[in-house]
Amino acid sequence: MRMLLQQRPDGPEEAPRFVQLFLQPDLLGGFTLVRESGQIGGRSSVRREQFLDHASAVAAMERARDQQIKRGFQVMFAQGASAPR
């Protein structure tokens, strides 16, 4: 699963901010939620969170998506996931 969210810039000189969320299976049967965020064309940061099963990883991804939507981000691209509720 992969999802890209963007936030409109405050002014004409600023680049839009983005958040990318995706799930990766690991070699031991668990899943990793990867969160990358930053400004387009600038620096970004990456955080990883480990989960034992797919259901808890998807729930965490949905919570992260909902938090970003509340902060003004919009879903630009979603692959392997349903549309935001």
C-alpha cells in the first residue's frame, strides 16, 4: 500500500509540503510503516514503525492518513488502499 498527500503552500514562493505513507513486508512476516515528509524539492525525513501483523499496520497507516488530512493535507495518490473516509 502506498499513499501520497500534499498540502498547498502558504505563499507563491514556497514549495508544497508532502507526506508519503507506505507499507512494506519484512522478512519475518511483519510489516513496516514508512512515513516520509518534507517539502517538494527540499529536505525530507523518514520514520519507520514495525508491526507484527497486516491489520495493525493498516490501522496505523489509516490513523496517520487521518491526522494529516486534519492538518490540511489532501490525498493525491493512493495505491492498494481505499479512498479516505
